[in-house]
Amino acid sequence: MPMTNVRGIAIKYETIGNSGPWVAIATGGRSPYDEFVPLAQKIAGAGFRVVLHDRRNCGGSEVALDDSQSEDEHRVSDWHALLSHLDATPTFLGGSSSGARMALRYCVRFPELVSGLLLMRVTGGAFQAKRLPENYYGIFIQAAQKGGMDAVCAMDHWKASIAARPENGDILRNMPPERFIAVMTRWREAFVAGSNLPVAGVSKAELNAIKAPTMIIPGNDMVHNAASGRVAHDLIPGAQIHDLPIEDTGAELVPYADWAPHEDEIARTYVDFMKRVMAA
């Protein structure tokens, strides 16, 4: 898959579709973009061009541990630079979970470049505020404290990233554990600071100020509870919402892969929404 230099780091990306309006969607958690390829193919089949990419510190993109910004803000800056490099703006922008948060942050910073928002599995509430900072940062800090960078490299996430891009192993092993811990600690603090907002990382005032047409598909677990999707719907002016034929499971986390049976409906919901936006 193509690689390009974005803000000084290597980013792996893929464009699916040869013509039509631009769409960019981002996966959740620290997942590589692969799990969104089937959804992107369905959207592209309706006449769109879809850009997928592995965010920094995920999949086959470069490990880049720089605490001059929060990790989320770095990723927003990377996304903007990648889409500008591809001349893929304005863009229908969206994603699942952390991808949805990233799309919202992008829209706050670059509203003129967003044709519409496609949000899925929105995060909010007390449970995610406690769970996600530990999953994103705390477990890595603990590993480095106990076993240094060898222990970090042995963790499933970083092991997969090294397998996808071997140079990531050199970057991690050559980093002093103290520096790794310092960066992860700063990033965790930044995440925690926004974790109790109505939607994680996005304030009420920021949501109220969004002018981009928005379609929201709520989640069905404790991290992505349906109520958080409805909060986003209520606070973003004119936002629309589509409920899949699912109920809250009570599970801590439902993997996106479990939503595969609903992917045709997800794609159809977003395609119909984008066509209505363009017609208007």
C-alpha cells in the first residue's frame, strides 16, 4: 500500500474508488485501517473516493512519540496534511470511536474543509473516561516502568506495529524508557482532561458551533453507549441519527468486527446522507 511523508513521518494510506466526492473514515482504538476496507469498498461502489490511513502509532505507519501536542491533535494535523497532499478536500469525514472523535476535532479546527460528518460509535460517559486512558496509555506506561522498552515492544499492539513496519522496532528500542513514559504520561493527562466532556474530547460549545451536516450511528456497549450518540445528536445543530437494529449489550466493548452484519446498512445510511447533502 502507498506510503507518504506527512509532517515528517511515514503514513500508510489507501484510496478506494477512482472518482467522485472525497470521503475519509478512520477506525477506532489503535486499529489499523484494514477493518474499514469492506465499508470503504461499499461506499466507493456508490460513486465516492474513500481515503483510509493508519494513524501515527498504529498499523503500518510510523511510531512518532512527540508530546508537543496531544496524540489526538497530532493525528488531526496528520489527517489534514494527508488529505491536503492528496488534494482530497473538501471531504466527508468520519469514523468509529476514536475515529469519530478525530473527525469532530478536525471539523472544529478546519470547518471549511468538511463537507459533512459521518460519526459512528460515539464515546462519552463515565465508563469510557476511566477505561480509555488506561487502555491507550496506562498499560504502556506500566510496561515501560517494569521492563523497559523490550517489554513495550513485546506488547500486542506494538508487536503488530513492528511486524507491519520493522523500522518501528528500532524507533521504540532506541527510545529511553524515561522519555517514552514521559510522552505517554503527557498524552494520558491530555486525554483525561477531555474525557468528561459531553462527547470525549469535544466540549458543548464546540459541538454547538459545528455547522457541517452530520449523520450519527450510535454504538451499543459501555464505551460507545447509545446515549453518547444521542448527546452528540442533541448538541450538533441539525444533526441526524440512524439507529441500527441493535440494543445496548451491557458489554464493556463490542468489537467493530461484530458489526459486520450491519455494514450494508451503515454504508447505505452514509451514502444516502451524502447524496442528500450534495443535492441540497
